[in-house]
Amino acid sequence: MNASRTARDRARAELTQEIKNEARRQLAVDGAQKLSLRSVARELGMVSSALYRYFASRDELLTALIIDAYDAMGEQAEKAAEGGAPRERWRKACHAVRDWARANPHEYALIYGSPIPGYAAPQDTVASAARVPLVLIRLLRETNPVPAFEGPPLTDGLAGQLRALGELVAPDGERIAPDLPLETLNRGIVVWTQLFGMLSFELFGQFVGSVDPTDEFFDHAIEQLADFLGLPPAR
Amino acid sequence: MNASRTARDRARAELTQEIKNEARRQLAVDGAQKLSLRSVARELGMVSSALYRYFASRDELLTALIIDAYDAMGEQAEKAAEGGAPRERWRKACHAVRDWARANPHEYALIYGSPIPGYAAPQDTVASAARVPLVLIRLLRETNPVPAFEGPPLTDGLAGQLRALGELVAPDGERIAPDLPLETLNRGIVVWTQLFGMLSFELFGQFVGSVDPTDEFFDHAIEQLADFLGLPPAR
DNA sequence: ACGACTCCGAGAGCACTGCTCTTGACTTGT
DNA sequence: ACAAGTCAAGAGCAGTGCTCTCGGAGTCGT
């Protein structure tokens, strides 16, 4: 009974996976705009209505692809940031993220571009979306010595937001960073936005005609950001 | 004859404008995804095929809206950055850009989100797209004294790119910034990406659950970036 | 092993889209 | 006044997301 039930379930899971794969293939070629349920079904030799047994709507399919994309990028970043000195881990993570984005521009656009439909990024995505920022936070937590920052002091409200953020629980059940100095956390968010700002500009064509190709600019900025974070210089 | 020719032309120009206005209205409500030529035509009391006398395709209509959006945002930034000390102009320009983006999120997504169709951002858009960065560059050129920057040195290739960029001619016919130190220009590009990285994160929902609302984080970052640019502190 | 129940793919169909082409009326310039 | 140019309208094509119904197949308890 279990075997038979799982027989059906396995078939279902497999087909679900195949649908996503085919959808991802079409996404990589034509972009999210042109992805159509009918053509996915056609390519799989089935009829469009059958797809609705697996995904309730086109948006739901896209949401599934979004989660997969977040996870793929997050995994790359996690692997790249595994060992070594903080600055080296930072560099590698940045490059891993950029490499993934450049290799999968349409998937990148799916997750960091304009929200596709009537703006429905459900709760399911946040755990996957948090993986890259969590890599950064882990890296910051393990940075010693704690740097002394200059610059404008945190306002009370911002400090409160940051404190609450540090108390949040990550998907693994632990609090994110209750021990991280608020200044550091704030700078972490800054470099996080900077990293993805550069990627979006590069991939969405905003750099065409200025720093294009972007490789050297990117590397240089990564180093400046490492300084900004107070990561100890590489020896 | 001239009067009559312009009579027709004026009617044409007016209708073109009305089409864009209606399209912008629908854009503001439902987003670019849902904007349809047919519903624009319907709303204007005409038939869809008639629209094709004014815009050769849906993409061309969107391109027109993109240019208008760049111009609207650019104008806001230019007006905001008009007088005062560099740091004050910087602050005001940033807030002008953010205010415009928050007031017109779908138009913002149109220009800074994922490239919409088969990725066709024609040459016509660049002059309008350059207005905001040019505000920043003008501000940097008029900043005295020239700050002394620390940090990693520019690599040769990057320096070359920046030099070429400074020699480019702006839409008004002048070279952009042949006199600007390359270090300053580089930092200008960094803060430019940072600014729009923050805006995209805020508008596309990436900040939900962290620095949300984003006002204080934004203000604080703007100040940090002003320091990073070496803008003299406000007295 | 057989009926009950659930799941699944196929097909038809609705309302909608972008876009093309033709037709007939109107406005222009000579 | 007449030919040329311009325009809105209508029909039509190929495609879309999505719904509903139908018959067949798989699964389950008895």
C-alpha cells in the first residue's frame, strides 16, 4: 500500500519536476514573459489542462521556479563561502553570486527584477531568499576583531529595527545575529544592497556604455565593500 | 497649408499623448504585465487596430513610456539638486528619486526592473536614462576641495574605462567629466548603484521583514554615501 | 476480487491577447 | 475638383490562461 501509494506519488513528483525543468528551459531561452503553460505542455506531449493538476496557475509555476532559483543561488553562495579568512570568503561568495546570475540571467530577473504578477511573493519564498544574506551574516559574526566604525550614528528607530532583525529566527530555528553589533548589521545590509544593485545594473543593461565589461569594476567594488565591512585585509 | 498640416499633426500628437496617458494610467493600476493595447483602445473609444497607426507595437508603446519615465524621474532629480551645498544637493536628489519611485512604482519597475520584452532598450532611451547619473556627476564636479580617498587603488583596466567614460559626450554636447578624478568617478558609480539597489530592494519587496519601513535606513545610508563621496559635512 | 473512491489526461470551450489586412470614409495639397 | 494620403473600423489569425466535463486508470477497504 505504501509502495503503491508512493508509486503514484513518485510519478507525480517526477512529472512535477519535469514540468519545472521544461519551464526552466523555456525561461532561459525566452524569459518569464514568454513562458506559457501551453507550450510547456506541448513540449511534454500533454495537453494544457493536464498541467493544472500540478500547478494551479501560471503564477504558481513561476513561484516554484522562483524558489528553486533562490535555492540555486543560495547554495552556490554557501558553498563558495565555506572556508578561509572572512575577506576571502566574502570575495568568493560575491563571485559565486555574480557567476550564477550571469549564467542564469532570466532566473535572476525572476527573483531580483520587477515582481511579476499582481505582486504575489508568498511566504514560501522567504526561507530560500534569505540564504544569501545569511551567508553574509554568518561571515560577519565570525569576523574578529570587531571593527570600530566611523560615520553617522544610528538613529534610534533604525537601531530598533536592526535589533529586532537580529532577534529574528532563521529557517534553521536559531536567532539570526543577536550578538552582532548593530553598526555591523547595518553595514551588512548596505553591502547586500550594493552587491545586488551592481548585479541588477549589469544584467539589466544599465552599465552599457559606462563600466562595461563590468568585471574590474565589480572586483574593485568588492574590495571597497570588504573595507567598509571592516573585514581584515588579506595578508 | 502649414496651418492645416499642423492641424492634422496636432490631432495626431494629441491622440498620441492621450494614448500614452491612458496607458500610463493602466500601468499605474495593473503593472506593465497587464497593459494591453486593446483595453487602452477600448478606454479611448477606438478599436485596437487604430492604435497601430500611432505605435507600431506594444513594445513601442512601452518604450515610449520608458522614456517618459526616465525623463520624469530625471527632471525631479534635476530640480531637487538645483542649489546649495553639495551634501544638501545630494540628499535632496536622493529623496527626489526615491519619492518619485515610490509614487510611481510600476513606472520605476519599467525602467529599473527586468527588461521587459526580447530585451530591446533602444538607443533613444539613453539620453533620458542618463539624466539622474548626470545630476550626480555635476554635483561631484562642483565639489571642493577635491577629497583624498583611501582604499584599494584602481586597476589599470578600470582606470582606462573610467577615463573613457569621462571623455564621453553628454546629450548636451559637452564631455561628461574630463576633469573629474577617476577615483571620484568610480565612487560616483558605486553610490549610483547603491542608490538604485536600495530603491529596487524597497520597491520589489526584498526589505520586507528587515528594514521595513525603509525611511531611516535610507537616510542613514545616504549620509554614509555622502561621506564615501567625500562631500563636505553639513555645518 | 470486486465495488467505491480518487486521481489523471484529453477535449471542448470561454474570454482574452497582439497583430495583420482590407475596406470605406474623410482630409489634404495641387 | 480630383488624386493622394491618412485614418478608424471590422474581420480574422494564432496564440494565451483557465474551467469544466468526461471516460479511463490506479488505489483502497472489505
